[in-house]
Amino acid sequence: MDTTRTSLTADWTVNEVVAAYPSTLRVLGRYGIDACCGGLKSLRAVAAAHNFSLDQLLADLGSVIAPEETILDVRPDLAAGHDPLGKIIAAAEGTAEGRRLVIVVRFEPVPLYSVLAERGFAHQSERTSNGDWRVTFSRGA
């Protein structure tokens, strides 16, 4: 199976999951699944054999593969005199429905709100205890 272009499904084998996403080993370990003896079985077969929720297993694996939140700290870019807008737009374009993009910056990026609103993002801003800003953008909110 070509795991580089396909979304994770119940039909992937444990070995395919681990080969494509090594970070899933800890999730599989929590379920008692190893790549040794059960590695050739599909996730569907493993869930049925161990009597646990396939949907929950897929959700847990998905949270490691594609975390709900991408954090982009642009403070170093600004400190070096670079405009981070291109980087922010690229990250926003890669943010799927239901996922969040978090921008960390030293000032409240008010102009960015309308730029990303035009691309379908709502935002929530908070000033952190050290005076920086953490702005969470979500698509379709």
C-alpha cells in the first residue's frame, strides 16, 4: 500500500502505520499492539481481536499523525527582520477544517485577523503572562 498519499484507514496493517508514522508506536503500545506478531494484521482485525473500539483507535492514531493544533512561533522571524506573512499564509492554507493554527508573536497581530478572515478563519487572541500574544485561528468557526 502507498501510505504516503492515502489517509489512514482501518484497512492499513499495523506495519504500514508504523512505517509511515513512527510516532504512532506509543499509541499502539497503549493498546497493547506491537508490530511484531500483529504487524501484518489490519487495524480493523486487531481492534476486533482485542475487543476495543476501532473508531477510538483511529482517532487516537489520527491525533498523533495530524495534531489538532499547529503552533507557529514567528518571534524568531521578526527578531531577524524577516516578514513572516508568507510562512503564516502557507501554514493557514495547510490547516484543514476542524484544525487550529496558533501564531505566537510579541505583539497583537491585528492586521492578520482580516487577512485570515478572508480565507475563512476566525480567531481568538490571548496575551500570555510573559507579554507575548498567542492567537488561535480556526477554519469554519
